[in-house]
Amino acid sequence: MSAKIGIRHEDKYQMEHRTPLSPNHVQKLIKEHELKIIIQSSDKRVFTNQEYKKAGAMVAKSLTDCSVIMGVKEIPEEAFEPKKTYIFFSHVIKGQDYNMPMLRKMMELQCNLIDYEKIADEKNRRLIFFGRHAGLAGMINSFWSLGQRLYLQGYKDNPFVHIKQAHKYNSLEDAAKAIKEAGKQISEKGVQPRFAPITIGITGYGNVAKGAQEIIDMLPVSKITPKELLALKEEPPADPEHQIFKIIFKEQHISKPKDVLKAFDLQDYYENPAKYENNFEQYIHHLTILMNCMYWDDRYPRIFTKDYAFKLWREGDAKIKVVGDVTCDPDGSIELTHKGTAIEDPVFVYNPRTGKASMGFHGDGILIMAVDILPSELPRDSSEAFGDALIEYIKPIADADFSVAFNDLKLPDPIKKAMILHKGKLTPDYEYINQYLD
């Protein structure tokens, strides 16, 4: 008999509106597999309780009857129940300090933990993700941010000024209309020469970066190489006011070997990041917007340091207006990002001279947009896409016997690969996390 599946309400963030399965997915699972699905009632989820009831699910205040419980973000320690299976983004695989108490609690209660972030194929490519929608929302927000900054700098009729923050649109389709309208204005009227050409740099080429590019490509955009970006100042384009330039930065543009006699080698970079140093600073002062969309951890060189920001402002060479830090690692690859921001208070201005930040659009410095739950700004679109990828695994999870030994546990390979805890113990691929639990 299949386990009852529970979908919990989200309580980490007030503006978290996403869900792992939409009413459409729930209806399909009930109709095709006769699964019993209980939805924890919520007055802020993008899909209403009534929509789930209409799909055939039960709506209840408690998920006590469910042995498998799904969510999106981290779950409060007091909400865990013994020996149950939990599926959510746990953010423990880097040994994140702030989530170790949660992991200890799950271990103490002999819980099972499956993390969406680690659901991957045989080539280790992620299968379940919100990344594309993080890129979409992040780029919309960054254009909104640029419009507001240019307005405050006296350019009141700039083409981006009417773009809104992503969550204020009813759908991605509505947001796209506004972006395309800005593109039309650029094509017809152009931008003020003192801000031209508008250049957008994107770090990375994964799902987040692809989402950001979907939005950029709604404008009159030309793709150029990093080398061509450096040449723009000496060799300006014929009509810079009426187009936007997009530049994709890969690992070899961001870092370089410390040994000047060695060429960049991607595999060596992954295996020996300490042998590399920043190569990106040469590009920053040529950008209007920097979209940071690539994975980073502290083994790698930073992309944009506070020291370099100070140097830019001291020399007065500061074309850059906005950093859209989609990866949102506090004090991470973008050192200026001292914290993730909330949807309701999404931006701050970092002053390189003082090293201090002030929330909002005002102030001297670089505007940082670092919302750490960006897909929740497009909750309906992102939840539908997420559930489309997840739905095929729900029936096997519901049918699994989690009481058996881990080696005997029958689950699809991508799901078993993502199982961090089994009966409260770290599975073999994740035993390294023990070092962070001491």
C-alpha cells in the first residue's frame, strides 16, 4: 500500500508562495496512481486550498497521518516527526552552520531526508530545480533595479523605469510584455548617450543563466565575447544607444592560473582551485549590469571583491550600476553581498568608499539585488515547472519501504542518490557532513 503524501505549508519566509506539486500534478497522481495526498492548509500558497480540494486532495491543518512529507524550503526543528521521510531543499551539503541543528534533529528522530538539489542523472546533471525561474525573476528584478537607479540619477524617462519587481506581475507572460515594451523604446528612442552602450555580463551558462538570458533576449540585444567587450571603449559600435550587449563569462574568463606560464585548464581548476586567482576584474568596469548566475564555494577565487569596488570608486571608473546576485552567497563570490535580501525589501546600495550598505535605491555606490528566494516571485510558473520534473518520482517514493537497509532500498537511482539521511544516519555519499556536526 502506498504511503500518504503530505505537502506542507512554507513557513521560513513570509513571501514564500511556491509548492513542490501544483493542483494539476496532484490531480494526475490521484487519478493515475490512486495516491492519497494531504495538503497542509495555507493562506499564502500561490494555489488555494480550494484548488487542491477540487483536484481531489484532502486539506488539513496537520500532516500527522502522512509518512512522506514534501516542502520547498527548510523545515523548523519542532515540526519533524520520528521516522518520517522528508523531501525539501535542506541546504546542508556544504555543512552550512545554520542548518546543522536541523540536521541533528532529523538524525535524532531517525528521519529520512531526500534533497531536491542532489536529484541528478548518471552524469550528475540536476533533474529537479527552480534555477531557470531564479534567472528569469533575477533578470526582471535587475532591469527594474536599473530603471530605478537611472531615474534617481536624473534619467527619468529611461526605458526600464516602468518595469516592476517580478512578483508584482500576475505571470511571466505579463512580465514579458513589459520587458518587450522596454525593448521597443530602446529600438525607437534609444538610451541617453552617457549611459550607452548598456552591457550585461552573465557569469555561468547553466539553468539560472539560461533563464536570465530568456529575459535579456526580449530586448534588441547583440551577443559579444568578453574580448569584444574590452574593445568597445576604443572601438565603439555604430549605434550604441539603440542596442544592448550581452556577454557570457565562463570559468576561464573569471579565473586564471597563478603560474603565468600555465594555460587555463578546466579540470585542473575544479580539482585545484587554490592554484587560480581572479581574472574577472578587467571586465567589471565595462559592465552596466552584472548577473551572477554560477555556482561558487570558498575554494574558488571571488568574482567581485570589496577591494576592487573601492579601487573603481577611487578612480571614478564606475560604469556598473547593478549587480544581480542570483546565487546570493553572503560574503561569497560577490563580496559586496553581505546578506540575502527579502522579496519585500530586495535591494541595497553598497558604498565602496565606506564599506557600508544601505537598504533601498538611494546612496552612492553599486546597487545589489540579492533576493534569496527569487523563484517565489514567479510562484505559479515556477511551481508548475518544478512539479513537471518531480511528478514521475512521487509514486516510487510513496511505494518504497524505508524500513529496509539502505542497500536494499528500492528507489529510482536519481532519488536514492539524493538521500542524505536514511533512518537518521548519513548515507555513504554524505558521511563527510559528519565533520560539520561535531
